[in-house]
Amino acid sequence: TDIGSQKDRVVSEEEWLQKWEMGNIGFHKEQGHPLLQKYLDVLLNGRSGLRIFFPLCGKAVEMKWLADMGHSVVGVEISEQALKDFFAEHSLPYCEEPVPEISGAKKLQSISGNISLYCCSIYDLSSSILGKFDGVWDRGALVAVNPRDRQRYVSLMMTLMEKNSSYLLVTVSYDPNKHKGPPFYVPESEIKSLFG
């Protein structure tokens, strides 16, 4: 697999936090992602009341959209500011509590209870903390993960999925020698080898 010079590129948690602090969040979509609307039927597969996971969720507007449809949404994000912005921008009251299993982690949960957002590293989470999910909306997570951590990321995601769950994945295609990422280039062949 040729991902060019990107395979050794590392973006630290501090750099991601800095992007949020500086408002350098061109990856955030105010209107939600058109591909989720287009493929919503694939994600839901005729089911209602699903548990849907948003890895590296930022302040994705789709979380509220799916929660308003009656689904339970769980997200994880390193930036507390992103999570607080999400609740503020949607005028959603929430409560905050520590996550006993993870030092320094917090869970911000809507008062209605159908949106739970974890502020911590995704690698600190497990199915024993989160439970399992019927669906995953991965828009900007796999392409944001450092290339050397992809296998670790996908292994975690597999442990979070129910048997019949749907996984919607958005990647980007470009010449990896011309852009250092993120978003990182993840060729289709690598997606197939990672997810099977």
C-alpha cells in the first residue's frame, strides 16, 4: 500500500486540541454530511431505537439529528470544548460526570439521556465502558487517526460492534505525496485489509 510519506506522520492530541482552541476546524460540517443522509437507510437497515457510535465526534450536528429520530447516540472526542460547543449550539442542557474507569475522563450527557459524549482518548474506551453499538458513523475518524494506529483503531471498533451492526465510513482520496494529512489517505485496499 502506497500512502507515501504519510505512514510515519503523527498528529498529537495537543495538536488536535489546538485546532479546536484556534477554531481551525475546517473538517466540521455545519449542515451535516450529505453522505449520511444519502446512506441513512443502510445505517438503520429498517431498525429504530438504535445505539449509534460517533468516533472522534467533534461537535457533529448529525448526533442531534439521529437522537431526534429516536436513536441513542454515543460519541468520543478529546476536545472538551468541542463537546461543550455541541450542547451549546443545540441549546441542549447536559450534565457532566467522571468516568470512573478512566483517569481524567468525563462523560457529558444530555438531560434527555439519549446523547452521551465521552471526553477522553478513544483508546481509553472499551465495550465494558461503552457497551456495543448497532451502527457506527465514521466521518473523519479513520482518516484522522495516525496511520500507524489504524490497526489499533479498527480492532477497537470491531469490539464495539453488535453482530448485525452497520458501519458507514467516509474516506478521502488524493495523492498522499502532495498532502501530509490529516485527513490521511486510506486506500480501499487498506480498508479491506483492516476491516476484512
